[in-house]
Amino acid sequence: MAVLYYATNGDCWVDNSGWLDFSQSECDWFGVTCNDENIVTKLGLNGNNLIGSIPTEIGLLKSLEELWLFYNDLTGTIPSEIGSMVNLESLYLNNNQLNGAIPSEVCALRNDADPPGQLVALFADCSNEDIDGRMERVKKYIPVLDETE
């Protein structure tokens, strides 16, 4: 998680309480939620002035269920490595400066994919080609709730 801190200018975050203080558990760092086994299950760093690119190492957080990075100043593309987060249920990347398509590896996490993943909601602003082939800024919301529930 230190890579995320450095890649997104952590010294300038609105709240970076506890980050990189290795005398305490990562579970005590601002925006980090852990389960009873002290495994990180949520990163909630929305609206925290993250500036830079999402590092590919984010994919190493295999137990992550929620990744909330919306309302920051993140740039670049969505790392395909997020697709290795097989427990991910919600991914919020909207209201950043991201560009490019949502990687197919990420879309494969959807709970209506074959085989089904856990991802229930995905919010991201990405530049994508629209139906006419023009490049424009679009807000992507992929509803993946099972309508039979």
C-alpha cells in the first residue's frame, strides 16, 4: 500500500493519518478497513486529493472487496491488474481524470460474467469511443445486480 501512497502524492492527501507508520497496523491507517483477521478488505480514499496514477501493484490486494477512489485527481488508465481482485464487489473510480477503456479483466469480475465474479457496481469516468467512433468523455456505470433478486 506504500506504493499507492507514493504514486498518488500521499504527503498532500487531505488525510494521510497513520500511512507509512509501520509501528501500527495498516488497519489503523486512514481509509483502510480490515476484517477480523487484519486483512485489508476496503480502501476508502475518495475525495482525499490523490494525484497521479493508480499503480499496477493495487492488484496485489487480493482480498479487497471495496475500492473507493472517486473524487480525486487520478490520471492515466485503469490498471488491468485490478482484474485479479477476485473478491471485489464495488469499484468507484468516477470523478477523476482517467482515460482509456475499462480493461476486460476488470469487466470479467462482474457478477453476470461467465464465470461470475463478485463485482456488483462499477463507477468510472473514462474516455471511450462512442457508437459513432468519436472520442468523448463518458460516465460509465455498469449495473450488474441480478434482477431476479
